Amino acid sequence: MKATRLKFIFLAFVVFFFFSCNEAKYMQGKRTYDMVCADCHMEDGSGVKNLYPALKTINTSITTSELACIIRYGINKESSLIKMPPNPALKSVDITNIVNYILGDLNGSKEEYTLNEIEVMLEKCKEASKEQ
Amino acid sequence: MKLSIVYLTLLILTYVSCQSAQTKHPLPKLGHTIIEQGDTIYHTIGQFNLLSQDSVQIGNSDLSGYIYVSDFFFMNCPTICPIVMKQMLRLYKKYEANPSVKLVSHTLDPKRDTPSALKQYANNLEIDHTKWLFLTGDKEHIYDIKDDYFIAAVEDSEAPGGITHSGQIILVDKKGHVRSFAEGTDPMKVEHLMEDIDQLLKEYESN
């Protein structure tokens, strides 16, 4: 009797820790996101109205390659009131982690991008930024 | 026997301490207080004359009779400002329907943050321009005023955006006295500020 109760308590702990550890699937991406992106786009990705766009509802409004390129090169359009600074210090692997965190954890997307795929996307917008 | 006395004393102490926490004292008037010929003179927001996002001149008389929350920011600030702005937006939403409450955001970068730029900024926040004022003006004047709100700010070419400043949100009463403040980057502290705002509003209701 006592043994079953102990087992039950143990199991309850395991289940509890399993769920509490499982908050973010992409922890590395979350850490970088919290450091680099969260000041403006907020930790939960809710943004601030139209000034700093929300990132938790971008599933359909932006392509993954646009997302990766904006993270690296920022937004510096004449028309935008607040310019987003570029992040030259972020390596492709950091950007891959952030993209997976934003899409997977904040937007609940099932798709996951590999470093190779993101590098191809970044290479393309590097060429595009040269052409301008 | 002895133990039960200890428990009883503890119980009474806890009860008494809870009691005193329930009776709320009026919010203090913060800042330097002078006693002159028996009169107590409290710290008050000094004379100011600034321009709103609608290019309307705003002075002390435009805010007297309102209680308002104030912060200092600038549009190109990439660090704490968006977080504080989000909390100001929270305050705006909570007191949107209360005509006694206003919000006042001062720019620390008047060269770039002109009235028309601030107007665009405010438009993007989708707010009522008469309830939430974005003020700009002569730079030295703004940097003088910030002291009255106990805000620290210095230009620093090495800081992100070029200015280092504190992100407090300050609560000012209808007579220009500072009554409370909160760290604007901390949602929990802003929660307490809301309680103080509610208390201040009640003080005015009962008078």
C-alpha cells in the first residue's frame, strides 16, 4: 500500500517536471530571442500595437525567408517610422534558432527549419541587398 | 502550556499587523518638502511649456485638475522604451473611460521627435490624442523638467540610441504633486501603481 502511494507521488513529480520543462521547445532560440528581440517585440511576442509588430501571429503574413532576412538586416525603409536595427552579430545558427522559436513556440507551427535551409535564404537576401 | 502562549501571541500579532495594513493611509506627497512660516510646501512639478503631438502648446494649467501618469522616452530608443510604452498602453486602456486621468509622455530627443513624428507614433498606438499627450519642445527645457519627475537622463554616444535614461512612470495629482511611481519595465510594479491611482481617485471622490 505504502509502496503504491510512493510510486504515485513519484509519477506525479515526473509528470509535473516533464510539463514544466516543456514550456519552450526551442530553448536556445528563446534565450537569444529574449536578449535580442524581446525589448521591442515583447517576451511573449505580443508587440506594441502598430509600432513594434506582434510576432506571435505571423504564421501567414510573412515568409520564413523574409523573417530570417529581417532578423539579420533589419528594416530601414524611408516609410517606416521606427527603423529596426540590423543584427550583424547574430550567426546563421542563432537566426535559425530564433526563427524556429518564433514559428514553433510563439506561433505553434509544426515546421522546423535546418541551419542549411536558413543559410540558403540568408545567402539570397545578401545578394538582394547588394543589388539595391 | 508555554508553547500555546507563544502561538497565541503570534496569532494576535499576525491579526493586528493585518488590521493595520487594511487601513490605507493617503498616498504621500513625494520629494523635498519645505516648512515655511508654519506652512508645509510640497514638491510640485515646475513651470513648463511644451508642444503636443497636435502642435498645441501645453502648460501646467492644461494638466491641473487632472491626475496623470508621466514617462520620458524617445522614438529611436531600442532598449527599455518599448517595454515602458507597453505598460503605458496598459494604463491607457485601464483608465480610457475615466476623464480625470491623463497620460503624458515626454521625448528626450526633441530634435528627431518633432510634433509631427510624435503624431505618427501616437497614431500607431491608436490612442485618443487629447487623453494621451506626447510632448516635445526645447531640449534644455525638457531636461530641466525631467528633474521634477525624478527622472535621470544623459546623452551617451555609446548607449543604444544615444541616450541613457530611467524608465519610471510617475503619478502626479491634480495639484502637480508627485504621489507615486513605478519602474515602467516591471508589469508587477505597474500593477501596484494602478492600485495607487485607484486610491488617489477615491481620495478625490470622498473629498
